Amino acid sequence: MALHYRTEGAIDLELTVPADMAGLRLDQALARLLPQHSRSRISAWMRLGDVKVAGAVAKPKQKVWGGEPIRVFAMPAPEALAHLPQAMALAITHEDDALMVIDKPAGLVVHPGSGNWSGTLLNALLHHCPACAHVPRAGIVHRLDKDTSGLMVVAKTLAAHTELVRQIQRRSVARIYYALAHGDIEAPGSVDAPIGRHRVQRTRMAVVAGGRHARTHYAPVQRFGHATLLECALETGRTHQIRVHLAAIGHPLLGDPVYGRRRESQAERIALIGRQALHAQRLEFEHPVSGQRMRFRAALPHDLQAALERLRAVQAA
């Protein structure tokens, strides 16, 4: 049997059915010949026509009698691409030997997962900095949701990763967001409410008794009557924290498909933003090598800036 994994992850096999497998169904014979692959994966290859016997596309239930040449050429399962380097444009705000600060665009998934096994920030980091392959999660120490834009710090060494994680744990990393929320919010405030998995919809987070401690501080930057631009500071870093907390106090983000309002509001018709209106605008931490306090700011992306301009125009009219 010849087995080759090509650089792009494709599987190319050439094998011959041994005599002692005479009378078996092809799928049974392949399961014995290729124990490193699951039966479901082998069945998928045959359904896709990736298996040929003596040059003809194979059928799962056909029998083999020994001596038949089999050829399998199949692209990898999507999850096999999860940690492959991919050339992708990165907006790098700062880079040195220890770390990078990335301005992530909305729409970019940070880490591979179900439905997004490639084309992620992790894939791009592995291409830009091969040494990140030796750092947990390719150096990613905190995440942004797919449709949240803004600043992230990424470690390039194990020592830098360890120190940045420690800073996050002791809450010395400052993460400031701009959020465009429903309603008129007149004064600063805080939401101190535990967050955990929604009891029914397990893909969502919610304020739940017994959840993990979470605290968000917010302050109005500009009020439009039916919407407010907020500056939000995370004291903790729970999944979807700002989105969940603002929804819990009746001021969900504009454009939020999960925690937002079911019906399109007047503010959303004006803003025309097709994602949750959330941007990681400022990031501060101590450099893991020098100890210097590092401060970064990311300009508002075009879609959020345009939404604000439309809201201001309507307010001024």
C-alpha cells in the first residue's frame, strides 16, 4: 500500500485487496485496510466517488475477491485544515519579537471551529509567523466574536503568552469597546450580572444564576435619541459579555442577530449596519518583556463610521 499526504492535505492511496479479504464488501475491506480512518469517513469518500476499484468508481456494497487495485484520492476533512498556515492579509498595528497587535476586521473568525475550519485568524497567524505554531492557540490569548472588529494582542513566544495570560487573569489588561446600542442612555453605569449558557438555547449566553461573575462598565459618548454610542470597559472577559449585558438592561446592540431585537427598529433602518455594532477600540497592557505599558487605539471601521454619520444626519435634520 502506498499512502501520501500532499501538502494541501489531500489523501492519495494506492493499495491491493489481499486474498484473505475475498468475499468482503468493499467498505468492510477498506475499514480493515485503513484502520486509521473512521468508517464514516471511508463511506463519505465512496459517496463522493473518491474510491476507484480497477479504475471504476466504487460502490460501497460491492464485493472484492482479492488482487483488485484500489485508488483513493480524497480531500481532507474540513477539521484537518484547522491548523494549516494560510496566506491572508493582516492589519498589524504593532509587531516586535514578543507579540503582535492585530486590528481584526468584522467577519473574520478568530479560532477554527465547527463550520469555520479554515480562513481564520489562527491560520493567518501561522503563515505570517511560523513560530506561533509552538505557542498555545498560535499565540491567541483573548478572542473577539466573528462580527466584532478591533484590537487583539497575540503572543509570538511561549514566555510572552504566559505573561499576557497572567495579566488577563489579574485584570490588568484594559479592553475598551465602542458599542452602538438601542435606546437613549443618559448616564454612565455598570452591569454586574453572572453569565452562563442559556438554559434552553445552548449556543447562546445569558445572565443566569450560578453563572460566572461578569462586570461591564459603560458610558454614553453620543446620544441619538433612539440609539446611543457607548464606551464599554470590560472588568471581566466572558463570552459575548457586552452583548449579553446590554441586552439584559434593555439596550441590545444594533444589528445583533442573536441578542438584538426581533424586529428591525427605526435606529437599525437608519444605521444600516449588518452586524452587531461593536468595536474593540482601545487596548492596554504591560509588555511581557520590557514591562512598559503599551497603549493602542483602532479607528472605527468604515461600516460603523457610516452608521454613526447617518444617525447624526437624521438627528440634525
